[in-house]
Amino acid sequence: MRFFLDTADVDAIKKINELGLVDGVTTNPTIISREGRDFEEVIREISQIVAGPISAEVTALNPQDMIKEAEKMSKWSDNVVIKLPMTESGLQATRFLHQEGIKTNVTLVFSVSQGLMAAKSGATFVSPFVGRLDDIGVDGMELVSKLRQVFDRYGFETQIIAASIRNREHVEKAALNGAHIATIPPQLFENLWSHPLTDQGIIRFAEDWKKFEKNRG
Ligand code: G3P
């Protein structure tokens, strides 16, 4: 199971990357706009920090312009992955880029059929949006599980990135349901190793040790 960070916040990426647990980074136009920085500059900087795949998303809506953007972005760094929307144009661009040997991440996936179309088009990654499905009362994690079943059954090499991850339970269920990767917002990351019972346990061990040492004289 791999962890990507779903952010373009370079300071947060540097800090969490020090733990050695970051296998890649995903961004989208919303995430990039939050930083208020030049797109190319941010992606280049991130790709120097993290060696794994760094997703950068196209904003064009037709396949020709998507491909032009993709070819430009893929020159920014060897580990840049082109993120494309799950549309007819996105699929056409995905197929073309796959033939060119450029890695892709098809995003905004909300159904098994969409994931299947992306995989058949040669997508390296697909990103089912778990939290946004939960928002409309559909179990987002069930989609992850079904995609994994279908990909395994037919031998697709496309990897599933559980995206739109909002809480610890999402990360745990992504692992249980066979997501190859979970892309996690940095603010959620530290919740993954903390637990109130761990904190209480540490305090208790320290108190008991103090008593023991005192009694020994
Ligand atoms: O990875 C997709 C993510 O950035 C979208 O998350 O919380 O806006 O649905 P959210």
C-alpha cells in the first residue's frame, strides 16, 4: 500500500516526507490555486522533493489541447504524471499519451464503468473520489473494492488511487478494499499514527516507572 500526499503545499510535503512514508503527490487545479504560485514552478519543486509520481492536471477540455498541455508538463520532470478528467476527450488523450509512453492518472471517477474505460484506454492510475460519493449518500469505498475486483479479474495493470480521502476510516478502508494507493491531505496524515489510548498509555507507563524507581530508592 502506497501513500501519496494530496497537496501542493511544499512545506507540508517536505515535513511529512522526512518520515519516509510519502510515495508520491497528487494535485488538481483547486489544490494548485490554493498555493497562489506558478503551476510549473510548484510542480518542479515538488518533483525535487519526492521521487515518486507527481500528478499535474490538464485544464484543456479537448483532446488536442490536453495532449499539448501534457507534452509540455511531462518535460518539467521525469516523475510527472498527467492527470486527465474522465471524459470522452480525456480518454482520447489518455490513449494517445499511453502510446507515447507518458503516464496518466484519470480523475473524477465515480463508477465502475468509468474506471473500466480509463483502464482500457491505458491509464496508469485511476482516481475514484471516495469522499464525494459519500457526500451524495453512495458508499465510495465500495467503488474502490469493485474496481479492484474488475482490474484483477481482467489483468489490468492500472492502479487505483483512493482519492477525496477525508478521514482515518477512509484510509483504513482503502487498504482493506484493495486500493493500491491512498492520496491523503497533509492535515489528516498525522492522525494516522496517533490514538488517544496510545497517548494515555505512554503517560501511564511513565508514571508507573517513576513510582517503581522511587520505591527502589
Ligand atoms: O484527490 C482528490 C481530492 O483533491 C478531492 O478531494 O475533499 O475536494 O473531495 P475533496
